[in-house]
Amino acid sequence: MITFGKGKDIDLAVSGASLGEAFQNELDEQNERSRGICDRLYRQGEPGVLLADEVGKGKTYVALGVAFAALARRKDAKVLVLTHSRHMANVWRKRWIDLQKSMSGEWQARSKDWSCRTYSKLGEFEADAASRSLPSIAFTSYETLKNYSTDERDAGILRAALKLSEVQVGMKLQSADRNQLIKQILECDLRSVHDEPVSEAQARKINRWLDPESWGWKRDARSHVEDELDHIQARAKFDGARFDLLIVDEAHKLEGTIRHRVIARLLHRRFEKCLLVTATPFALSVEQFRKRLADFAHAIGARPSFVEEVSQLPLDAFRQAVLRREPYPGKKALETTLRRHMVRASWEHEKERETDRWVAQPTAHSLLPTLLLERSIESVLASGKRVHIANRRESLCSSWPAARESLERSPLAAVDTRWTDAFNAVVDGREETDPKLKIAVEKLVELIKRNTKVVVFTQRIATSEALAKMLAKDPYVTYRTAKIEKRTNRFRRHAGKVAQWLDLEADYAVCVTKIMAHSPDYPDEIKMAAVKRWWRRHGKHLGNGSDAGWKALNSVAGANRPLPLIVRHDANTDKLDRNVEKFNLPSTPLVLIATPKAQEGIDMHVYCHHVVLFDLTWNPAAMEQRIGRVHRIGGNRKKHEKVKVIYCYQSGTYEETMARRVQQRCEMMRVLLGAGQWLDADEEVDVLKEYEMSFPA
């Protein structure tokens, strides 16, 4: 059995050793969770485990620790890591490379024989599977694999199967009838379709859903025929794919039908053990949670009775107790059973987080846009047209520019134009008087004056643009920008000395000197002792003088890379601008304005422990993901310094209620099994402690 911990086969704490003593316990606990999962999979013989650590607790490293154990157990073992996007597949691969430093000397040497590859194209994965040359550990995404089934190939399989229909179900179909039946199952250009090879046994399974009397499909045939088409394609394409361990990231997203097909059909019985990874298991309903556990039955190592065991779990009785707000006497027994399948580490929120509010006080002028939008919504409802009302209200809560853009793109603008015209007349060109934007700018400038880094999450790009524009116009920001530029020019002249004092290459020293000049704790005097003190504080985040560190740093803060006070990260920003990497430097930027694009797979905690939820969404999982960009192991958060979470809203509006309810939802999602049901029903459970369960390693 592989061992975890100091002096063992692998020590996950090594990856975070630079974080210092303050985080040692949390890093050591990662070893315990990897060990606990391996114990369940390989000693207790469970087919799968749900790794459900909260955001920021290091799930990726824990899961990769289990991947190491799987590879170490057998010489020719294979591991597949399945993520929700190609970007995250690359993130996991980079962290696997980092993890190799955590292995003992013996295993580091042996791991060099383990091949590693990221697949971004289905054909490449398919070819390696067919030739049985898949790497030791492969990284890919749902988006890559879900396209294994195509309408054209499905049509070819159907046509070949239907040609056998005369023998099998006693009906003879003309080509036009055959094409019509195919179209009833799927839509595609039949002129480009060629028959696929189909065995008689496969054709029989499809043709049993034909009705000889009506010359059509039987009732409810569609899903059954599509299932069989999937199985035929999966068997034909990926017969050589077999894995000792399947790791699925963001497993709560398996609720998507197409994504679940990858597990239930493409990879069915092609993996020995399964590890589902999600930070938000309780965002699922009880039934969805049961389905995730039942997914372990697709593992080769699943015992025949596993599905029955999952179906008999008293989850419905627990749900009824919560529904009636009554004690559930079987909680302890249920908790003990579920611990065989789930491991979860949670933050001590009372000790780790502090909540603040930036509340804009309402005026008649500031409330008028809200009233006008509500009248517009009433007009749509009265007309009988469909529109996502909550989405439109959230747009107004975001900012006037966002609400205006939302109006222009929705049915609201077309039903009763007097309200939208009045709205535009009130807000046109008046971003500076938007009370929510105004208070956010005032508070952010205060943080800038205190040299505090802060991430601001908006829901709409229009809000991101308006907020950045208003901040850039602020007199203090303009003054501070000019002051930094003047200091940078002065520091630049001393780059040669910095290179000598820190023993850096000349180009590297130019980059370091620039960052030093932009940092809040820049040396008052450019003297060797002061510069070395600054380097001791920040050198580890700047590559510590290595060639790789220099290349990475130059791409972010090189000669032609500006380091402004405020940057944005959204779909409209230049990919080459690398604003997140800039934000993680010990210098400016001090404010990063991000849209939901940045709420997953990005670390922003290196020098930051403030996050502003400028916009809210009813989905508590999204809120926790945003907070989790800053609330992570390590970084600027110290044991004596809490992560500050700030809600921003205008008093007296829809969003004030939303801010209160979203906080309650986040708490439910954090501790209540099956919370997704009550979140969907839009009701809160106040007595959470009574139903809370614990899932230690």
C-alpha cells in the first residue's frame, strides 16, 4: 500500500512547503485525505469515492495523490482525468508535474517512465485507444470526448440496421420510408450518410423498437434507440480504452445529459475505480446525489449489488425529516454509511471569513430605474411573452449600463416601449450617478490608499467596463498612477545595481526593478540592504532568479507590459495581457475586476484576501467559487487575518433581499445534504446544525 506523509512514498505537503509553518496542518491534512480515499478504494474495495472538499482546500492535489497511488500499484497502470473544459485539463496536467516534486527520490526516478498527455482532439484520443497506446496518465475534457457520437454516423448505423428489418420484424421499407424513420430519431443530411457496419445482434436491438403495424417507431422508442446507437459507437471507437482510475472534476456538472453519456456509455466498464471531485456536492438534490453515487456502478470493480445498495440508502427519509423540520434519528447511521463513499474537508468559516457590506443609500433618482424596469417586466408578463425575469432584475442590480444592455437584448424592449424609453432617458450618460457604482468606486479607492489588493466580481461585462472607467477617472487614482510612473523612471536607472546585489541577469533585474517600483512596500532608498529585504519577502513569487522564473516574469511584466492600478479579466480583455498573473505580483495592479469567466481554475490569493461580490447570482455554488479564488490554502491570508467577503448593493431594492437570501443559500449548500432540493424550491432551512454531517478522511 502506498504511504502518504513526511518521509513516505509521497508527501503532498512538499508542494506547499514555501507557504511556511502557518499552513502546515492544512497541507498535512491533504495527505490524510489522499490516504483515506486510497483506503476506501483499495483496502475496503469500494468502486468509487466522492472527494468533496470545499473550494480552496487543495482537491486537485489530493486527487492527483490518489492518481499517483494508482500508477504506483501496477507497472502498466493507466489513469484518466476528465475535466469540464480544455483549459482545466491543462491546469490539472501542470499540477501533476508540480506534484512529482512531492514524491520520494525513488518514486521521482520511477515516475519518469510514466507518460503524460493532454488530449484536446477526439481523434487523437480515439487513435491512441484503438492502438492501446494511451499514456500512463491522460488529461482531457467532457467537451473533447462528448463528440464521440455524430448524427451522420448514427444515421448510417440506423440505415444499416433498418435494412435488416424485413427479416427481423417482418416489414419491408422503401428508402423514403427508411429515411423518414431515421429523421424521426435525428436530424441530419442523409445525402452524405454512408451505411456503417452493424452486426445482426446490434440491429436486432434497434429493430425491436419498430412497430410492423404502423411502420413507425414504437412509443418511447427514441431514448432506447439513441442509447443503443451510443453503445455501438462507444464499443467500436474505444474498445482499447481501459483505466485503473477515472478522476472526474466538477462532478456536479454530470447532471448535463451529454456529459453524463461520456461516463454512462463511452467509459462504462472501462475503469476499475472512480474518483468524483466536486466542491459543491450539497448543491445537488437528494436524487441527484444518489445518481452520483450510482455512477460508481459503471466501474469494473463495482460489486453486482452496488446499485441496489445505493437505492436502499434512507436518503428519502432524511429528506422528509428536513422537509418537516423534524429530528432524523437515523442520521448517525446514514452518515457512517456515506463515509464509505465521501470525504470532505471544510473551512471553519467563523474563524476564516469576515463579511462586510457596501450599501448605497437610495434616493428618488436612484430608485427610478428600478421602478421603470419593474413596469417593463409587468408589461411583458401581461402580454404573455416569455422572458427570464430574474435575469433582467439581476442586470439592473448589476449597474445601469448592464441593465440598459440587457433591455436592448431582451423581449422587454419590444412589448411596451414607453417604459424602456423612460429608463434610457433616466440613465443615459449618467454612469457616475449610479449609486451602486458610485459607492463601489469610493470604497475601492479607500482600499487602494491602504495598498490593499482586491478582486471585484461583476456578472456583466458592461458593469466591468463602467466600473473600470469610473475608477480610472478618480483623482486619487490619476495622482497615484503618475506618482508610480515617476518612481519607476527613477528605479529604472538603478537596474544594474539591483542585478549585482541580487545576482540576477541584466534583463531579469530590469523586470524585478520595475515590479519593485510598482510595489506598495518599495524600498524608500535604493540601497543594497533595503533591496535585499524586499527580495527576501517577494523573491519566491518572482522565480527566485531561475531561467524559467525569468521567462514567466518577462511575459507578464516585461518592458512593454504595463502594470496599471486597475485591470479587468473578462471576455473583452486581451488574452495576451495576462492580467491575473499581473495581479498575483507583489506590485500593482491593486484592483482586478472580473466576470464569471474568472470564477474557476484561477488563483488570486497570492497577495490578496479581499473579494467584492459586486453582483450576486442565485446559484450559491457560483458565489462560493468566486470567494474561493481568494480563500485558498496559502497566499496573503494568514492565520490571524480573515478573508474579507464584501457584498455590494443598493438599499431598498430587489438586490437587498437577494444579498440576504444568497448568504443563507451558501450556508445551506455548505452543510446540508440534498440542499439542492430546497434551493430549487426557493426556501431556507434555518436549523442546519441539526442535520449537518461530517465526512473526515
